[in-house]
Amino acid sequence: MKIAIRGGHNYAVPGATGILDEVKEDRKYYKAVMKYLRDAGHEVLDVTPDRTDTSSQDLSYGVSRANDWGADLFVSCHLNSGGGKGCEVLYYTGSEKGNRYASKVSDEIAELGFNNRGAKQDVRGLYELNHTQMPAIIIEPLFIDSKLDVKLYKKIGVDKLGKVIAEAINGEKIIPEYPGYLIMYDPRKKDKNVNLIKQRLMELGYKGMKINSKFGIGTKRAIKKFQKKNGLKTDGVVGKATWKALFK
């Protein structure tokens, strides 16, 4: 599927502000959504402008690029504010496909612990939903002026948020591509794949690891426990077999 995706607003045309800044944060999580959609085999086009002088230019840039490209789905990533809490996803009024995507994405984000405000039909005539030539959704995962939402968002992390959104769009779980090399104990080296491994281990209930991209002794112990439980070679090294078992 061809999916056009953008981060809402830009630094010259800012969005909402609160405990967090919308532009700064949506630039983080929309990139995670793109990464996982590509891992799933979708064609993904980033239609986020670097900078525009007006809000109209910002909106028309993404919509025009998506229409010209012939996208099958348009996804706009935002963050909410205004005193509420929880996630919601907007879609064009009357669009059955838009409703399905919006409902699934909202439901999956809510599984992370956010209040589910659900799929909502556009009643404001939002530009992105009214000028795209394909099903389109606007994602609002949380309220950046809600202490509860922000606390949960920081705990979950942008990678996990991006992954569940991508999986909701994909329709099934996405297994990150094996990086092609052994990942093993080295407390000095930073590796972004170690972060993925730790997040997955924590999801499975393993503890004793610090949240960073270094493969320390706590991570090695957790890997060995996982390997033993799953009938794998118990060496504390993440190779292809362990990677596949972790993310299945």
C-alpha cells in the first residue's frame, strides 16, 4: 500500500503547546510510524514540509504531494490540547475506510493506557480531510497539556507509540527487520536496536534493565532467561533466531 504521512505544523507555523510542544513531539513519533510501515513492506512517502510561511502552505504541501503521488492512505500526525485527555483519530465524514482506519488506530493507542475518545467524523471542514483524494486520518494520540497523558507518553516512548499506530494501519503485528549482525554484551557501545530489544523484553515482563541503548549485564541476563524459556541457545547473544522469537 502507498501511504503518505506527515508531521503536523512546522517550526515556522507552530501547533499546540502545553507541557510539551506539538511540533517537536510529532516530528518524533511520525518518523517511528514511517519506519515500521516500511518494515511491513509498504511504500511510504514523507510529505512533511521543512518550513512554510503560512498554515495554508503547510497544509497544501502535504495534501498536494499525496494526491500527485496517488497515495492509498493519508496519515497526518498531531498532538492535542485544550483540557481533555486521551486519544482520538479524525476522518472525513462518510468515509467508511477512513472510519475503519481511525477506529483501529484509536483502539490500539488506547491499549497503551490512554483514554479512548475514539474515531471522530470531521465537523470542522479540516483541510487535510477535505482535499485529499484518498482515505485520510488525523491522529491525536494524547493531550500535551494533560499531566497524566504526558506521563504515560514519556513512559511508553515514541518508538512504541509509532509501532502500535503502524500495526493498526498494517492490520497485523510488524516484526522489525533483523539488523544482520550479532547484538551482544558491550556496556560502552550504543546501538538503537538494543533499545528495541529492551522494550520488547520489558513488554514480556523481564526486568533489571536501564532504559538506554547500551547492552549491559542486566540485558544479557534477561536475554539468557528469554532464550532458556524459549528453547534457544542460552548464550545471551541476540542473533537471528533470538530476534525472531523476541518479535514474533
